[in-house]
Amino acid sequence: MDTTFDTIYKCEKVFCNHTINLSECGWLDPWTMGLICLKAVEYSAEKDRSIVLPKDIRMISYLKRMHLPTFLKELAYDQFLDPFDKKDISEKENFNIHEIVHCNFRDEFDGRLSSKIRPMFIGFNLKSDEERLATGLVAELGNNVFDHNAGFWPTDFSGAIIIAQHNPIKKQIEVAVADAGVGFMGSLRASRPDLKTHTDAILLGLSGTSGRIGENRGNGLKTIQDWTINKFNGIVRIHSGDGLVVVDKNGQKTSDVFPILGTLASFMLKY
Amino acid sequence: MTIQMSKFNTVLNGRPAAKEAILRIFQIVNGSIEKENVILDFSDVEILTPSYADELLRELKKKYNNKVEVINTSSMAADTMKAISD
């Protein structure tokens, strides 16, 4: 069964009792991969943490192509990763699936915009102008990760996690940027202590309000919405804490979902 | 005084990088004998993000009383300029 944005919030078994259970998962979109990465960070300090991998060898190849085992080794999940060691893959097997890019620090992120993210969009066959705009979108999402969490990470795990896939049949590209940081509520509460829900915090952030008191900033998310929707007829999604907001040309939709550590934001481009 | 922005980088991203560029531009302009506008030439700049552009222009306009001109923006950089002016 494909496990995507449309289904993951209905799958109660995937994240349960400090276990990430991928046994029944099929194709995973960048959004779901982002949730898996954030849950792996959240569970990493738990003694009873575990990961159940899919039995299907094609899924093992697929997850290895995304460098999931490399990411999980950073979090000391080594004992659950044997199936990956038994499977050799070709990195050139599928250019439409990009490996997880974890940038611990801002300088690393800046460097990888040129060395990894731009070539990725070129590999996805975006035209030059589109590639530059799409890279700009990743840049703004990544900047937010460091602007709002530097010096304030809730755990020892820091940085931006970038996951991307291209679906050439649907002519869609989705890029998710995840961080195990303070989230919208943690960032905005300093300037707006009256905030009550994570959804309210996301909506406030999307309107251009920044948690960086006394500084003239906060337009990054407005531009992300504008470019994604008006230049790519796309969709912006943000999950922070237990709030979820989806923005497209029809407006904003909100819902309450299971909580995560930090923030997961994505943009879907249609071309 | 014309500043070739591509000499900072062809990918201009983020407020910290813009703050560093501002300090450098202050030095370059202060050392110039010209008393004309500060012209920011974006030719060969491939990516300009809104956060970089916002930080750069806000501070330079504050310092040079709005005598700051932007030229040779690519399509992407023009979109960024529009985004920060909206």
C-alpha cells in the first residue's frame, strides 16, 4: 500500500509505542519520509525504540536509494538495519528519487544548495527559470530552519533534513524540509504568548509574522506560498506540533493530527 | 559606484550572507571617491532569495538614503525583488 500524505494520518500502526513500523508500507512520498525521519529523531532516546522494515526487497532497495539507513545510523538504529547491508543498489538506478540530505549547520546547507539541490532539480528536468525558483523555495525553507532554531535545538540532533522525489507521470515534484526544532509555537510564543494551538501558530507564521522580535523579517513563508501556488499551481503543507495546514489555490485547510517534534514543511510543484 | 553582486556569489541566499555583504559594500563604497548612487548589478547572479534581498536592500537604503539602484536582474531575481516589495 502506498503510504503518502493522503494516507499516513489514517495509518495508526506506522508510528506506535516508539516503533516505526514500515512492514506494510509501499511507496513513500517525501512527506511521509519526513515524518519517518522526525519520528526516528523523537524515538532515538527511548530504550525500547525499534524499526520494522518492509519484507519486500524492492522496498529495501527503494529506502536504501534514499539513504535512509545512513540517516538512521546517525541516530544509532544500527541494530535494525541488517536487511540494508544485504542489498546492493545502484545509485544511478532512479534519478527521480533523491537521497535524504541532512545538513547539520547553515554553512553546510548553503553549500549543498549549489552542490546537491540545484543539480537535483536539473536532474528532474526543470527548466532553468523553474529550477532557480525551486532552489529559492528550498533555500527559504532551510533558512527558516536555522533562523528559528540555531542555539535553541531541543535535542542533540540539529539541522535541516531535505527529501525530494519527482513523479514524471504526474509531472509533480515534492520537496519536504524537516527539522526537529522548536516548531512554529516555540518560535512564535516569544512574540505572541497568547497563542493557544499549533495550528494557530502555523497560520500566524504563514501570514508573515516572525518570532524574531524587533527584527524586520517574516516574509519568507509568504513568498513560498506565492511562488508555489502562483508559479507552479502547487501546494504548500506544514505540520508543526499537532497542527497541520495545507495551502493551495483554493485557500487554507487546517486539521489536528498526531504530534511531531519540530516542523515538517513541503511544497509540491506541478509543471 | 557599481557593485558586481556576482563577485559575492552566484547563489545569494540568507540574511547572514547578506549582512556580510553589506559590511563589505560599506567598505567598498566608503573607499570610493564617487558621490553617485550605489548601483547593485545582479548580472550573472543565478539565484537571489527574498531573505538575502530584503536584508541587503533594507540596510543599504537606510545607509545611503534610498540612493540605491538595482540593475540587470535575471527573471528569478526580478521575482524576488517583486516579492520583497509587495
